[in-house]
Amino acid sequence: NPDEEKKLKDPEYIEKIVDSQYHALLETIKDVFGVDLSGSEPSATGGAASDRIELLKLARLAIHYIQAVDSGKAIRVIREMERRYAETKYGEYTHFFSKIKNNLVLSSRYYNLARKYTRQKKRRLARKYYSLARKYTMRAPIFAKMHALYHAEMRSAGISSSAAAEASPEEA
């Protein structure tokens, strides 16, 4: 946009944008953590909501477990978030994690079935459930490690699209 390009070349306009972002960040830190950083020294405002801090910790913990490919722990943490905060003024922050939890529950269920069928040498069924598990981990970048693990296990078990076609009918 030529008009925006002109504005973005104007140092005063850029300074206004930076100043607005800086003040918004200061206000957010004050509101969320109860710390005023606008002066020369940080000061407590007493406005920190311990609930928000706890929710932030739980969110970070859930993300850690997802990235560590530990669905069970991530699901438990998100359920705790839902239990504590879904019906509070912070409930809107749990919706995203609830969706993540639903994908984790489904992908874990399918992954466990895939592993079961792999052990039973039922390759067609194993492939079907690995594919379903991977489907639920493709929906968000946060699942990248989990998606890669499912794919690697599928390949190491010798299950591919050609293997599924070669599977005997009694395996289905």
C-alpha cells in the first residue's frame, strides 16, 4: 500500500507506533503480573491476579509436555486448566487449550491402536490408525514433534501406503 509505505518512512509515525506498543506492553505487564515498569525502578502494584499467573504456568506446562511428546501429562494439565478456569472470567483463555486437548485425546487413542496392531502384525489396521493419529497432529504446529514421531514409528514398522496395499485381507 503506497500510503502506508509513505507513513512507514516517516520517523514520527514509526515513533508513535513504537510508543503505543511500548505502553501497551507496560500496561499488560501491570495488569497480568502486578508490576509497574514505567518508572526508573519496577514496583508492585498489588494488582497481580494469582489466578492469571497460575493459568500461565499451566499453559506453559501443557506446551512443554506436548513438545516433549507426552500426551498423557499434557492432557492432565489441560484438564486441570479447564477444571479451575473454564467457568471463570479467564475461561476464554482455556478454549484454545481445550481444542488442543481434544486433538491430543484422539491422536493418542489412534496412536495406541496403531501400536497394538503393529505388535499383532496387522499392518493395514496399524497404518489406518497411524494415519488417523497423524491427522490430528497436523492441525497445529505445536504438534510437530508428535507428528514426526508417529511418522517415524510408522516407517520403522515398515508400514507405508504400498505396505497397506500388500496386506492380506484377513488383516483388515
